[in-house]
Amino acid sequence: MISKQKLDQFARDGFLNAGPVLALAEVEELSRELDRILAIGPEGFAPGDPKPVLFRDLSKFGGPKPADDPYGGTPKDRAVWQIVNIWEASPAFERLLFQPDIVRAISDMTGFKDLQVWHDQVQYKPAGHGAATAWHQDAPLWPSIEPMTPVSAWIPLDDAEVDNGCMWMVPGSHRWGNQMEHLRTQAALQTLAEFPNVQPSAPSQQAVARPCPVKRGEVHFHHSLTWHGSPQNNSTRPRRAVAIHYMTSEARFTGREHPMKQFIEVEVNGPMLNAGPHFPIVCREGKPVAPPKPATV
């Protein structure tokens, strides 16, 4: 259970480090699994093998951003690996979706008793040349579902600190509504020195950016409208992390575009609770659901 004090803190700031949740052995297993999948590479999965929905190094685009890269484009001399639904290629990441302490926290923060996964997303910034993830909000980038997904869980596989590209957040920004078009104008802020200089979109706002270091084993939660991003990683250490984006029982399919749209098995305006196996249900009537049992041969 998340304490009332922490729930109040989350409501005020739009983000919260909930402290240690995962055992070191769990983090080590997830790290090995990510390394295994990175070694396979985007084109290395055999036909019929389970694989992620999206697997790419955004630096290959360079210059102008691709249509479905919301973060402003990645320079060719930088790298940031983006893997969507790694859980579909890894039982360890699938089990992580159902981690009961994380699921209960999401239920407490959203007030919803029925929850499912929208998708997960790895972002890996290699040591020395890791790219920035520009300032953004999550919910405006998920047009296929409404209402917005309220809270995500962010889990580092390396200590995410100021020097290797930890996330930065703007406290209270989740109360300012959809500001994604304004945040696109801040995409030039890439380095650690530049990143805190994010500008407010209205005179009444106080955009005071705050670094959010997170240790291995800890879980960091953020609201889907909180302004956040992370600067370049110029350190000698990698920064690997996975975010799990959840949906509540109110979510419905809008028909609009997103990489996950192709897997949604309901008609427009249909409930995402019936959207199919790519969107696993992790909480029913306030109780975390057990992960599926491994297949037997």
C-alpha cells in the first residue's frame, strides 16, 4: 500500500519515487533479458518467434524526426534504443507487468480497481553517446485510447543518476492540461546543462525542472500529463530502464493512430478491457492478477 502521505505527494507533484520494490535478483534477470534481446537486434528474430512490437535505435533517423517519434529526432552521433512491448519476447518482463506492489500502487494512485497494460517501453541510453529524450507528456502521444492513461511505472535496470541521463520532471505540470505542442518547441534542450531550461507555456506556470534519480530496485511513478524527459548520457555508465503504461477500466478505443492500434480487437469506442491478449489485465476488483503460468512442453 502507498501511504496517504505519498499519495498526497503524488497528487501535488505528479510524480513519486516509491522506493525499493524489486529484489536485486529480479533486476539482474531483467538486465540479462534486455541484453539478450539487444543482442538479437531488430532484424534477428526468426519467423514466428515472439518479438517486441517496436524495436529501433532512434539515431538511425537523424535530423528530422520520423512521424511516430514524438521526441524531436535523435542525432546520428547519439543513440537511444526504444523497445515497445519487450514483454512479448521475454517471460521475465511479462512477469514484471503483474508485480503486485506496482499494480496495487497504480490502483491506489488512480482510484481504479480494474487495470490493464497499455504497453511497456524500454529506453536504453548507451554510455558515452546516449541521446536525450526531449521534454514531453505521455498521454497526448497515445491518441488511440481515451480517457488518458493516468499513471506509469518507471523501473531502472541501472542506477539512473544525474550524470547518466536520469529523468527530469516539472512538479505540478500534470495540472496544466495537454501542452505537447509547446513542449515540441523545447526539443533543442539536449545536454545536462541545457535540460533544466524548459520554459513554461503560460505566465501563470512555474516550470522549475527537478532531476529524479532512481536506484536499481526502486520504482518511480509519474502522471501521464507530467512534463518530463531526460538529457544525454555522456557518462561511462549505461542507463537502461523500462516504463509500464497502464489503462483503467474506462479506457476506450478511439480509432486514431499508434503502433499498438493494429492489435486492438474492438470497434471504435469499444472498451479496451476487451481489446485482446496484447493488453493483459493485471488488476480485477482491486486485487492484482497472478501472471500467466509458463507454458509446459
